[in-house]
Amino acid sequence: MKITNIAGYKFLPLQGLSSLRDELTSKCCEQELMGTILLSSEGININLAGKGDQISVFKNFLNQDIRFKDLSFHMTYSSFVPFQSLKVKIKKEIITLRCSEAVPSQNHEAPRISPKELKHWLDEGREMTLLDTRNDYEVQFGTFNTAKQLSLKNFGELPTSRSTIEKNKPIVMFCTGGIRCEKAGLLLLEQGFSNVYQLDGGILGYFAAVGGAHYHGECFVFDERIALDTELVDTDTNQCYLCQGPIKNIDQSNIAKQCISCLS
């Protein structure tokens, strides 16, 4: 069975969250979709899986609402549904940073760089800081060859980690699908970093547009597929339940999902 997975978000002022939650829950249940939708006054974040026709019905439903008509999605495919349930939640933020000055909007965001343009910059060896804004365990699964990591335990640590970032050259930041860089870019601009770009569509958008050039490893995703390769196909990599890092090519049944670093 071929399963369609969609991931997308939009920052916009939202009201009537309880009614919207009920409406989205009803439509997802009607189409037997699994996954997570987060709602807040700052926007919506969607990660869902289901059969292709069910996903199409849900997307058409969203398109009928003017607020979500231009909401775009990363679309990937799997042989199984990588979620065990459906959750539609109301949260304070759709991606938690706890920084009031970093709330994106149509007229308030860091400039974007397309995957093709970033590849061109990397091909020519342009001087820049390629900044990975993901958690440290995600970086272990894979990242860009020249990327700088901030050793974040969670995204909320970013405001206290920016002091290690150089201000004297362009900064191109990236994350899985783009949502974290929406806030991270604004945070850096507010803190005096003037030459800041966010990779449009994140790693998944880069893979879809230009493949795996200048990238090594896989991309961690927040569902039961664990990681996708540069062709957006799920791999056999598993995740350590202790450090959350990758487990590869070892007998997991004998080590209770502990990775090599945890066993040493």
C-alpha cells in the first residue's frame, strides 16, 4: 500500500482555534488520516499521512478556506502509515522558541534562498556560514558538509547559542522543512545579524529540488520512518531511545535500541 505523507505550515493570525480544531479533526477522521496538526494564534503546522485520494480530499478541503489556500506541502511516500494516531492540538506556538520578537508574517521574515541558489553558492565555494538550527541528535543523522552546528538540545536554546555565530559573513540557515528557520532568521535579524538567509523548504525542499549535493547522511523526520535519504525514501536507520541518535547496521534486538556511543 502506497501512503502519501504531507508536511506543511503557515504563519498567520488565527482565531477561533477550538472550532478550527474540531473542524480539522472531523475532516481527518472522515478521511482516516493519521498524524499531527498544531494550531496556535500564530499559525498552523500539519504533518499527516494517508492514502493518496484521502490526502487529496483533505488538501482540497483546506483550499476552500482562504486562510490556507496558499499553504504548500512537502509530499513524500512510504509503504506504511508512520503515525499511530491523529492529534489536533492547540498550542502557544506551532514551533516553540519563546521569543516574542520572532513571530513571522508575510511582511516580517528573513530573506529566502532557493535550493538551486544555495547549491550554486556551495558549488562555487562562496564564503558563508551554513547554519544547522536543528537539535544535536538530528545532526547525527546527517547534515551539509560544511554546516556549523550549535549543539542544541532543543530549539528553545537557540537564543542563548547565537553568540557563537560570526557576524562578518552571510549566514544561510536550514532545518528539516523550513519552519524553525522562519523564527531563527527573525531572531538573528533582531540581534543585529544583517546578512541572514533561510533555505526555502529546508532540507526536504533541497532534496526534492537538487538531490543530495553537498549533503552527507540522511535527514531525521519526526515520525516512525525515522530518517529519509536524499531521494526522500525512508531508510532502515533506527533511533536510540537513550541519546536519540541513529542506530545502523547492528542487531537492535540484542541491545534494546541503544546506539554504539551509548554502549561505549
